Amino acid sequence: MDIFWDIGLHTVKILTLLFGLLGMAFSLLLLISPRLTKSAGSFFNRNINVEPKISFLDKDIKTETLIYGHHVVFGLCMVAGSLFAFTFFVFDLNISNFANVFIVSKKYFLIFEIIFYAFAWVAKIACILGIVLGGFLLFAPDKMRNVDQKVSIWFETRGVFAKLDQTGPELDVFLFRHPFFFGLTGALVSFLIITLSIVSLLS
């Protein structure tokens, strides 16, 4: 496990160094030639319309007929699966041993152990809910269908994503109006990132 942890840390350090070098290059270019930076930004600024390709995901899939038409089968599967998972989380799962598998450093062991305990309690509550819902699906499918229809609400998110899909030329105008300030700030931040990455890689 230690070797995978080291590989992951070194990968993050190298990627951080690369981002720092890219930031330094952009900042120096903004300082030396703002007009060339603006031309490069206009060249790489591309608008890709992916809506026709993902429109098939925006469909209402009717599963009520299948589930409530075979409510005994789905109810039994739900109760059995929830009972199995609940038994595992209550009797078989050792949080300390589980945390030891993923955590190499003992410095933050207690914090991660608390997080794993919280996830285990959430999973137990979910299993109990699964048993209750499976029982309703088994013995009272009509009531379950009524509850399902009441909580089944359609949320229209197209307007939110339409706002995110709008360009913001004001930011570019503000950025290129003060090239020295933003170029110097970006260069200082990039220099700090590069220095920290090199020190971390050499240590």
C-alpha cells in the first residue's frame, strides 16, 4: 500500500509543478506582450456544443410499471440486500482495521477514523431505510406508490446550465486592462508553487 501512496503523492507533486510552470509562462507572457496573450487566448477560446450528443440522457425512464408490477420480487431483494449490508456494518466491519488499510500516516489516523465511523453510521441508517421501504413494497405497494408520486418532483435545470454556458468578456477586458498587475501576481504565485513543488520533490 505504501508504494501506491508514494506514487500518488509524486504524481500530485509533478502535476503541481507543471501547473506552476504553465502559470509562470502565461504570467510572463502577459507581462511582456499582453497583445500576444490576448491573441493566444482568442485562438484557444473554443465553444463546443455537446447538447445534441447528451440529449439522450434527458429522458424520463418509466420504471414504476416494472417495480410495482413485481413488487414482491423487488421488495424481497431490497429487504434481503439491506439486511445483509446492515449485518455486515454492525457485526463484521472493523473501522480501525479498515482505516489501517487506506491510511499510511498515523498523524491523521484519528480524524480519518472518525470520518469512517460517520460513513458507517450513514450506511446503517440507509440500510434501515431500505428494510422499511422494502417492507412497504412487499406488503403495501399502493401506499408506496402514493408516497413515490408525492416525492417525485421534476426539477428544471436547463435555465441554470444556460447561464453557465454564457461567455464573460468582461473578465477578459478587466484582465487585459491591468496586464502588469495580473502578470506580476500570477508570476509570484506561480514562483511560490514551483518552489514548493521542487522542495517537496527533493525532500
